[in-house]
Amino acid sequence: MSVHRFEPEFFYNTIGAHSPVLHISDGDSVFTNTIDAHGLDKKGDTVAKRGNPMTGPFYIEGAEPGDALAIYLDYIYPNRNWGWTANATAVNVVEPQFIQNLNKREILRWDINLQDGIARISEVAPPLDKLKFSLAPFMGCFGVAPSQGQTISTETSGNYGGNMDYRGFVAGTIVYFPIFVEGALLHFGDGHAFQGDGEILGTGLEVSMDIRFTVKLIKQKKIRWPRGESATHIFTVGNARPLEQAVQHATTEMLHWLTEDYNLSMTEANILLGQCVEYELGNIYNPAYTMVCKVKKAILSEIGQI
């Protein structure tokens, strides 16, 4: 197991079968960085086209279609002292007759105190001048190359991952992806310092990031949609539009997980989910919406499945 340091020199605005920037092995870790959604790096310089430019892809030796890839998100933190958000709600999350009342969409700059882990809006009038948020950095867009040689815009998401904007993808989380191509081809980008559920402004607090991740290859492990594991929950991710289809993907993947890996019958898994399932909204702004289906580990432990 090796630790690599990688400094990106170019970026992709798609997730796909691009030439890999680095070959790594099962168990390896990588220190690298990502730029923000508008292509600005840690110095504030424009180094790529806007639209969630990706660092990578990273080729994982031995990864093949039909395997799964576990990504340990070891460290995620902003590497500059400012970020930005939009200031107008997306038109698809308000009633049609209300759209005319929305303000013109503009970009707001935020000051980030990296030492204290706090962000405030720059040069804003009362009462928002008193507003401050604790940083909760996460990866907005990441995943593996999709199937059939596809190269897909980083604006959207699918079973390969992509622009999910789920604020549970924080340091300490393990994320599992199905593998569709040789080497998996792992991409990272679109770091957010924090965000509310849904990314309803079309942005989180967008900023460049320093990240460290570790990869573990799970041979001949079939999963169909992204999965995750935090200290407290297991979760599955569905990406689709309409929102009910994303719910269907996430819920079905959770039923697969509970019956295949936790020794529950289908009836037992249904009873369990019916009483304790939790849903969280990832992205409801982009072409595909994201829904997360969660189960507490404590409940699985209570019934002897952990």
C-alpha cells in the first residue's frame, strides 16, 4: 500500500473513459486537490472551464466490470479563504406562479476562516451580517467512468455517481461504486464547504479543496447504485428524474443490500425499512435528482446483523 501525492494540471468537465492521470493499487491513498465549480483554483486563478471540472481520473489496478470500489474519504477541507454561492432559489422548487417573485440570480462571495472553520457572507447588510456557518466540507461530484464507453457531463449523475451534491459525503465516510470499465477511472470535483439539502440555489458554498482518499477493491461484488457508510448509518443513492424514480433506485438498492449482505429475508427487510427508513435529499437542481435511503447501524446491531 502506497501513498501518492498528485498535483493536477488539467481537468475534465465530463466523467468518462479519459486517459488516466495516475495508476494506483488496491489499498493505496492519494493526496490531491480539486478546483471549484467555476474552474478557480486555490489561488483564485481560472485554470479550467466552468461546470464542475474534475481531478483525475485515477486508474485502480485490477479493477474490472462486475467489481465494486470502496472509496474512503479520509480528508476534505477548503484550501483557500473564500468561496461563493448563488442568491436565488431554483425555479423548479417553487410554485410556477411564484417564479416571477424571485430575485435576479447573482453570485455572492463568502469569507472562510480556515482556522476557526467558519464562513460568513462578504459585505452584506443586516440582518445577514450576523449570519455565520460552521464548515462541513464534502464532495459534490465524484464517481467512476460509466458503462458502454459513455462520457457524461458533470452537471448530472447516474449509477456511476456524478453530480449528486449530497452533504453526507464528508470525511470519514466510505462510498461504494459499481465498476463499469477496466481500472474504474475515478474522478473527483465540485467541493462544497457546506450546503443545505437539495442544493436549491444551484450551488453549495463552492470552493477549491485539498483531499485525501483511499481505495479498496472488492472483487466480484455486484452493486447496482452507489452505496455509503458513515459512523451511524448505511445508505444507498438513487440518481434520476423524476424524484420518485430516484427514490425507487435508492430503496431498491437498500433492499438488495439488506437481503444480500445482512441475511434478512425480503419480508424482514421490508418490515425493517417500513419502520426505520430515513430519506435525505441530495440534488434537486440538476438534470438528475438525488435521493438517499438510510438505515441506522444501531438498528442492524440490535437485531444481530452487525
